[in-house]
Amino acid sequence: MIDLFRLSIPFNEDFCSGDAAESRGIVDLQACHWSGAKLEAGEVEYTPCGAVTVSRLRHPFESIASSNSTLSFKIFTGGDNYWPHIELKASPAKLLQGHNVYGSCDVEKCVFALVQAFNVGMPDLSNMLDWHLCEIKQIDVTFTAQLENMTQGRQVITALKNISSGQTRSSKNNHDTTCYFGINSNGKKSSRHKQLKIYLKHFELMHQISELEKKIKRNPNPLYIKQLEAMTNDQVKLFAENALRFEASILPRMLQRLAIPTLANEFIEYAQNFKSCLIQSLWSEAFKDVFNALGDESMNAYDDESILNKLKSIYSKVSVTTGNVSYAKAERLFRFYRSFKNEGFEEVKRTTPEKTFYRNMKELCVVVSRAHLQNLKGIASNVVPMLRVINVDFSNQHPSSYKEPDHLCDQVQLRAVS
């Protein structure tokens, strides 16, 4: 699916001063303001008579709301080394259907979702732009592997952080549900061609729902309520539950290397004439180094979500002062259980202090039988190739009842908000 587009559209020369042939100029910000853009001033001066003078005008990121989601745009005023332009940024999936758990690979539909949202929301500002020179600055393409449970998902993420192949190396981060490639430890991009992100969609979706619920408490906007309904749909939540997302941010240099045009109209035509699915092809190209490395990698696979849940139900503890629930003991016992799978019963018994071993055994055997623990022979019994665990099935990227969303122009009319 297409998860994000970032588009750049230059201003028409009639609204700028400078030399378009040399790609340098300045846009008339007052004309932009009269066309609906909200500006802010870097400096404000008051005179004794009450007059106000503003200077260093600039445009912050602003939002346009559709019936399902929002689009961000920003005016870049221009300068000696670049022509003034507007940047649009949004998830086409969210614009078209209110969520991005799954969505469309239709390039034309997704590009025009952004274009139509902007044209309807800011018609006067839209008329100031040279749309035939609209250029793609970023496209995020995403496909999903369905795992057995969330415990396995965390194990996969941990294993993926050790992967490196060719120019693709994982970035060090502390997130146990996300793994990055092409982004350095400071969160900045380290590649001008692509950035890769592999993450558990369930946790991202739950965070988005939580943030949206907070917004609704502060402002019960009908748009927020409709978004929440889309995100909390049972079908959407079920698909996200054990979904491992592979997301590639494709940048212009990668498109140029592949001889793919970056002008939006030409990109759409290229996609329509492509022999297969261009989005799938771009995704495969972006992740080829990672999957080549996975062919030689193994991981410890533990399918013990139910054991962890049982331990939590028995050994949870509620704080008297805060009311918070702690699962520290359950998680400690689960790690003890996994040590049997890693090392085998005899090795764990040999290397664990006697009193600690028998105390943990007594508590763990409330959930797991001693016979089962004694039959765990160590690491060889649960090492599996990672490619066996990770299966990105291109024919199973959305529920069976999924239908392509209508074009945005065929949906409820848009309206502009700040």
C-alpha cells in the first residue's frame, strides 16, 4: 500500500520576484495570505501611537481537513538557491478511508487524494501554483507480514536489529516494537535514497487511538470522531493485531537511480504502464538487502503468549498507593521459562543458585509442568530461519471483504481548517 506522499509544487512566476530560469526567487507572502494561508511573524513592533509593524513573515505547517483525515501543507518562500514552492504531505490511505492499517496501491488515486484535498480546501492558493511541475519528494510504501502473536513479533524486532547487508544497516534504538534502517541514533536520516522502518502495527494503532481520544476530550470535532470510528473498527484492529509492517520511504535519488520520473504526472503514467505493481516493485527493491540477509539468519522462536498471559493473571500485583498493575514477577518467571528453551533444563539447573532455582520452579510450575521443562533441550530445539517466521504475502494485505476506496472527489466534500 501507499502510506504517504510528500509533493512539492512550485509557484507560478506571476506571484514571485526573481529568475525562474536560475531557480531563484521569492513568493509574495501577502498574496498567499489573501488566498487563505495563515502567516506568522518573526518580529512584531509597536509604536507609541498604537501602530503595529510585522516583519520576517513565514508560513508554519497548516492543515486541511477532509471527511476522513487531514493534509499538511507549508509554503517555502524561496531564496537565492531555490524557487518558492508549497509542500503537501499526507497519508493517502487516511485521506481516503480514515486509517492506514491497509490501503490502496493505486498511484493516481493516492496522488490525487492530496491534490484534490488541497484544491478544494485552498482553491485561491491552489490557483497560484504550477501544477504541471508537481514533483514527488517522498513516497512511503508498506507491506505486512502476519505473525502468530505479539511475543513473536517482539522477538523478530530484536533479531532484526542485528541485521546488516550491503549499504543497509540497522540503526540503534531502544524501541522494542520498532527497528530502523537508514536513520542514525539521533533520529536523523543517514541515507538520501531510502529509509526503512519495521514495526508492530498494533502498538502504533493503539497509540494513534489514544492520542485521538485525548483530542476528542478537548475538542469533540466530528472529523476526529469519524477518524476514531475508522481506527477502532473491529476488522481494522484485528488485522493490525499481529501485523509486522515493512515500510520504505523512497526518496527522489532512488527513483532517479531506477530511471523512474519524479514529476507527478509522469510518475502516474509510468506506474500505469508498468508491467506489474510499481509499488510492490519499489518496496522489493528497497528491502532487498534486508531480505538477502534474512536468508542466512536464524532466531529463537518462542510461541508462548498464552504462558506469559497465565503468569500475568496469577502473579500481577496492584500498587496500594497508585492503583497501577505491575507484572514484574510474571515477566521474571517468563524469562526464567525462556532460559530453559535457550539452554535446556540441566544447564539452567546447574548455573542457577539452588534456592533461586527451586523457588522459581515452584512458582513457574503453577502454569507449566515440570515434565515440559525437562523436555526442553536447549537452543537447537527452537532455532528457526527468520524467513520462515516472516512471510510477506502480497495476496493477503487486507481483509477479504476489503474494497478499494472511492476517489476523494467522489466522497464527502472537503473543508479547510487550521
